[in-house]
Amino acid sequence: MLANQPNTNAVTNAIAIYDRDLLKNSAFQLETFELCTMCGARFGIGYFGESKDDVKVAEEIQELPQRLIEILANDHLHERQHKCLIELDQ
């Protein structure tokens, strides 16, 4: 379960949210979806509130699915459950 939703006026980092939790987070600005290549879990990738910068966002969005795939593969490698909320700007 996710904690309280962040302030929608704040500029935030890219986040991946497990698809079953997307409807609970109306402030989330969805950019794309990605699947875990190991188990098929589906995640929405985007931002809470305002995005950082439109040009940067367009460039960054292309990189985010690969970052998420690496994080999810690492979870499987270490036999961990996927988190419901994953920060991608680490």
C-alpha cells in the first residue's frame, strides 16, 4: 500500500507504479507502461505532479523502461518481491 500521495504542485522524479495501484493515485502523470520480462507484472511509468522539463522528460522517458527492466530483473535475481512504487531517478 502506498503512503499519502505527494503534493501535486511539487516537481518530482520519475516513478514506476505497479498497475493495480495506478487507480489509487490520481495525481500520477502516466507516460508509458512496461512489463517485467520475468513474471509479466505491469508497471506504469511517469511522475507525480508537474514534470521536470518537457524536453528532458521526452529524452528521459525513452531511458526509463530499460532502467525499470534492470531493477525488476535484479529483484528476480535476488528472489525479492517487486516494490509497488519504484523510483527510477536513482
